[in-house]
Amino acid sequence: MSQVSEQTVHVERHGAVLVAVIDNPPVNALSHSVRAGLLDAVERFERDDASKAMVILCAGRTFIAGADIREFNKPPQEPRLGTLIDRLDACAKPIVAAIHGTALGGGLEVGLACSYRVALDSARFGLPEVKLGLLPGSGGTVRLPRLIGVEHALTMISEGGQIGSQEAREKGLVDTVISGDLKAEAIAFARKVIAEGARVRRTSDLPVPPFDAGLLATKRTELAKRYKGRQAPQIAVDLIEKMASTPFREAAQEEYRVCRELIGSNQSKALRHLFAAEREAAKIDGVPADVKPRDVNKVAVVGPGVMGRGIAICLLNAGLPTTLIGRTEESLAKAIAAIRKTYEGNVKRGTLTPDEVESRMSRLSTTTGYDDLRDIDLVIEAVTEDLEVKKAVFAKLDAALNERVIIATNTSFLDIEALADSVSNPENVAGMHFFNPANIMKLLENVRSSRTAPDVLATITSLGKRIGKVPVMVGRSEGFVANRMLSKRSREAQFLLEDGATPQQVDKVLSGFGFPIGPFALADLAGMDVMAAARAARFARMTPREQQCDIVDKLAAAGRLGQKSGAGYYLYGDDRKPQPDPAVNELLAQHRQARGFSHRDVTDQEILERCLYAMINEAAKILEEGAAARPGDIDVIWTNGFGWPPHLGGPMFHADQIGLPRIKEALDRYSALVGEEYFKPAGLIERLAAEDRGFYG
Ligand code: COA
């Protein structure tokens, strides 16, 4: 065995098989030293007559997870990935990629340029570049279709999803699936290849398999709907179309050109920003990286209502035995039936098997008391949004649980400090704010009090990731971050109706911006009774204009409860598509008259600016108060919680794109038009705009 070459790649000799081991933690990204080291290894392999086959293997938790994202902002440095891939492709002797963990992006492209691919049964494969607003730039779009067919390749490239080893084997991406010792098995595979004549197989020599001509058009339409406003998925189809009728080398050059162009695009910068911000959000201010989360093996959820059930599903899905605590057997039976119904829906859609449902249901237990909670490690309280009711539950939990159990509340606006005051170990109390439907929405707003222990903060963050959420830690603030900003957008949407806009105009502008749904269609979905109740709860803290802007109450009183009653801001037929309703225009006209507002034509630009800038201004106040630690946290919250279009990077990133001086100027304008109390620029915006800086410096 010999050690040569660069730090991140070393070469071992195993008889006639040379093994190149990549060791570049944490995910073996193809940074410059890896590319140089691997190129060195191939060259050495070709020169070495005693070596008849080479294996590429990775140390640590995964095969190469892609190009090094951190290098994207720098000019490409030789050897580029393309140079390495060409060298692998041209090699006169066979190379075997031995894959474990995830072979993603450039990692899969390295694999595709090898003669053979063997993989552990747990390995996964994907070309996720599109999720970063990019496309493969080193042969992914020209090799993958040749190997697995145009249709499957197009799906993987344009959607960025992953497939497992078995599927990869069935589709022809992988030659052999291995369970056990990958290195030993890969060397044995290479020896077999040598014994059978050391045949080199080049994917680049394969023809493009025939495919249905209608496929591309269908895919374009589907992608346009699913990834509204995003350019990379559409360009993926263009590349595949061109690839099918162009010689291999020419198509590969075009792919590289397109990839470089996308690296410089604003959409890709926004998506890369979010990738980094999401990972940054998991690092909690004031909690050193070596703080160990507490063990969480068994959990309880108090409150079998809609939120409690959704939270229980998340926990069950992650394999956690979960006890649901309710006041009556009837409410618990109802919850069990609802959870089962959700799972049955999954079975119908093919996302779960009946056996998986049974194993998840078997982890669920229920109780009406607090006596049997001895081995519980963490409780999530999801009862009625009322401080006194929650305090009573906290007191019961306090009496029943030992002093190490974490008590988290799912409150969306109540004061965490007051809840912490009601137990004997306030350091165990935190918020875990899920968004409805809790089993679907990715965002988890974790809330710290001034006393929450560091290991409790680490625990709720790691639990959030374990149950597949994107956890972001926030501090004390009414409505925390997501809802506090949303309430400003909702306020402006209402005020705009008073000024003369229609619900459909506002919804059209905001969905045109990229939100999946406009605020009024969303309100119809939530239900006007729910909106009216939320309004009543906040009424005392509203400004006089907000109090008198009672359109929601008027609609609710008229029985226009939204989709569920067939009418709200819109009318709904059987297809549930919102239709404008003249009766609403009439109601708005009467409201304006009663309130003394005269109708004016509101421009789309005003709608967009007032809705977005009201949120951005509030976010700046949140940052100033320290309720969010970083602007990136707010971007992660809005892209995962309320459908801010990811390719626009989140509200803070977007604000920087527009420029804070321009935003300040607009805020001043709307201060004069709508009122200082609504649009006075936050101190942070004033300061940054004066220095011509952005939230990100
Ligand atoms: N380049 C550079 N760094 C990368 C990276 C890449 N391609 N992929 C992941 N990392 C870093 C992350 O930033 C994180 O760094 P941190 O610990 O400093 O925060 C670390 O690797 C671990 O990543 P994380 O995502 O937290 O771990 P995970 O185990 O949950 O997921 C992956 C691992 C590889 C599945 C996931 O990171 C991923 O999907 N990476 C992107 C792959 C990709 O898009 N490749 C194509 C690039 S064009």
C-alpha cells in the first residue's frame, strides 16, 4: 500500500487493482484539491502497467456530494471538473466507481464517466443542481440520458430528485448493488472485470435511446406549473432537446456554457444563498457546536386537535413512539381515526405501504391522564391558544414529569416567558411552532426564552431535523417572526381594499410575484370564521384604522366563510376555483363609503410594494430587536413557511437586490400616503440605506 498525491485523495494498491480514496469531509465535495488529486490518480493508473483496473471510493459518510458550492463564486480553476471527467472518460483501462451515501451532482457525473458503477444498497443518486438554479455542467445531461433513457434522465435533471440503488440498478445506472463491505466488494468486482478482459465501457459511445417526441412539450408544461418563475427547469428541457440531435462533444460544450451562465444568474445566487442560510440557521447563537442534544426516544403531544394530530404524524413518521394526551376518550378516538385517514391517503397516493402505516400506528398510544409519562423525554403542548389554558397544562406536566423533560409549546403568539414561569424548571421550556398542516409544512419556528438551556435549544433543533423540518430558532416577539411579518402583509392587503383594489387584483399581483396563492384566496382557504376569531384576539392591540377595517367580520357575519361555505372573498363552484363576486365589490363599496374612503385606482406596483415592504420593514425591526439572529434566518422562514418564491431568495435577500435606499424612499412615500405608524422606516433600514449597504453587508 502506498500514499501519494494530494491531501484529499490517496491511492492504495491492491494487487492489479488501484484504489483512489477521496477523503474530503464533510461530504467529499469536488474542491480543487480533490479534482487535482483524482486527476493525478488516473494519470498514475494509466502509466502503471501493473494496475489493470481502478476503483474510486470515498471515505466518510458519503460518496462525492457534488461540486464544491463554495467555489462557485470564484473563477473556475484548472483542473476543472470537465477536464477530470474527460480524463476519466478517455482512460484506456476500466475504472469502477464504488458508491455509498449520496452520489450527487458532480459526484454522479464522475460516476457516469467511469466504466462501471457499484453501489451499496443504501446509496442514493441524483443531479440536484436545478435546486440551486443550475444544471449539470460536466456531462450529466449528455451521459445520463444515454444510460437510463431520456424520460428518466429528464425527470432527474429537471426536478433534482434522488433515486435509490435498487431503482438505479433497474434503470441501468448501476451495475451491481452490494450489501456489506463496499471496498472489498468493489475490489472483487474490479478483479472480475480484469478476469473478463478488462473491458472499457464509455457512456459517451452509447447512442441516445429513442424517446416519445411529445415528452418534452408535456414536461415543459408540467415544470412551468410546478416551478413557477424558475428558469433552470425549462433550460434543462432545452438542453435535453439539443442533446438528442447533437453529437456528444458539441452537446457537452453547450451544457458547460449554459451551466456557467446559470452560475452568474440571480436565481441561482438566490437559491445558493438559501442553501447556505438553511445550514447556517441550524447553528444557534450562543450554543457552542459541542453542546450535546439530550436523548429523545419517546415523546408526548398534548392536545388531539388539528395541530396536535399533525405534529404526532411528524413524530410517528420519524420512528418516535408518541403518546397523544387528550381530555376525553372521544377526542382521542377522533384523533386516531384522523391520523389513520391521513396515512390511508398516503397509501392511495402510493407514498406509503399498508405495512408502513401499521408500523407507524403501532407507535401511537393515547391517554387522558398525566400519570403514565415517566419515560417521556419531550412533550409538545398543542392545546387551545389561550395563556391560562396552556398554563394549566404546563402545571400538570410539571407535576408529572421529571426535571430533565423538555416541555415545548406550539403556541403561535403567546409569551414563552409566561409559560416558563409556570413550571419549576423553566430552562426546559421552549417553543416548537409548527405550521398548519403540520405534517406537510417544512418550517419549524423554534422559540427560545431568556432561560432556555443550551442543550434544550440543541435538542429541539436536532429533533426538528430528525422529523424532516427546517428548524429556525427565534426569540421572544409577538407572532414570533413568520406570523408577525405576515400580519403586516395582511394589514396592507386589507387597507388596499379600502383604497380601491379588489381581492383578485391583490391576489394576482402577489401570485404573479411568485407566491403560490394570494392572501385573499388563502383567507378563503383558512376560513373567515378563523380569520375573524384571530382578529378578535388581537383587537385590543390594533390601531383605530385596523379596528375599523372590519371587512373580515362583515364577510363572516354574512355567512361567507370561504371555500367551506362556497363563498368568501370569492365564489366557489364544484371545481373550487375562485371566481370574482360582484356582491363582494358591493360590500367593499359600502364599507368604503361608511368609512369615508373614496375609491381610487390602485396600481399593481403600489400593491406589490406596500405588501412586500411592510413585511421587510417589520423584518428589519425583528432583526434590531434580536428576535431573529440573522437576515438569513428570516429568508429561510419565509421560503419554507409562507411560500416566498425560493428563486427570489427570501425577503431580506430580495430587499438587498432592490437596494435599501430605494426601499427607504418607498417607505417614506407610503408613510405619507398610508400613515407613519405603518410605514415609518425601521432604524436599521435608515442606517443601512444611509450607508448604501444591504442587510447582508
Ligand atoms: N459543496 C460544499 N459544501 C457542501 C456541499 C457541496 N456540494 N454539500 C454539502 N456541503 C456542506 C454543507 O454546507 C454543510 O456544511 P456545514 O456543516 O459547514 O454547515 C455540510 O456539508 C453538511 O451538509 P448538510 O446538508 O448539513 O448534511 P446532510 O447530511 O443533511 O446532507 C447532502 C448531505 C450532501 C445530501 C446535502 O448537503 C446536499 O444535498 N448537498 C448539496 C448537493 C448538491 O447540490 N450538489 C450539487 C452541487 S452543484
